[in-house]
Amino acid sequence: MFSRIVSSGVVTLTLLCGFAATAVAETWNAEQQEVWKLEQQQWKMAAAKDLSWIDSMVHPNLSYWETGQPMPQNIESLARWNRYQATTGTALEQELLPIAIVITGNVAVVTYYYSVAREDYKKEREMVTGRYMDVLVKDKGSWKFIAWAGGDDPKK
């Protein structure tokens, strides 16, 4: 899962998406900004191999479906596979590019694109891109992930 040189086309697309994403984020209300900060914090914690995000940011009734998995998984599966992945690779750099955040009552739906440079245990590196649609629910005053779907784009 690691190491390729990024073509100038991907870099240009990422830069253009980044400028558009910044413009979108600047028009968000306080609640949308709060949800986006949580998204960014979760990615930072995961990159730092701080798995406490699972207990603090994930609703116990989680159901998620990662690209490449045959079926949705639950919070126990999330904890198991995140523990394993923390021993097999490292995120070197990552960027999240928001597309939209829609909030209705206590439910938020977040769509975004990401780019990650990562290194595996063999010290092989790769650059990957992907997308997610996350669903969060406000539970006892805090936003919690309750569902998501997405993951890495197919390798070319």
C-alpha cells in the first residue's frame, strides 16, 4: 500500500480541489465547522496511531462499509483492524478536501476526498486517493460517527 511518484496531473487536480474546498469551508456555519474539525481530528489521531478516537468519536451502533470489503462491519471490527493496521504502516502525509456537510437535526452527512502518502512495514511508499461519505449523530451533545462508506480509489 505504499510508494509511487505522483504525476503532475494528480498534483494539479489536488491543488485545484484544495482551492475549491477552502472556498466551500469558508461558507460553513458554526455547526458544519464543528463537524469538519471532528473529521480532521479523527484523521490526525488515526495517523498518529492514537486509537482512542474509536472510543471517543464512534457511536457504539456503528456500521461502516470500506471499499473492498464484502459487507458492512461494526465497532468491534473497526477496533480490531485499526490495531492491526497501526503495526503495519504509517501515514507520512495526508490531506482532506471537503465536498459537502449537510446537517438536519442531530444527523450530519459529510462527503470528502482525501490524498495520503503512506509507508508500509517494508518501507515501501505509495500515494493513494479516495473518498468517504460519513454519517454522524449528535449524541449527548457530541458528534459521533455512526456510519460511513468509502475508501481508497482503485489502483490504476
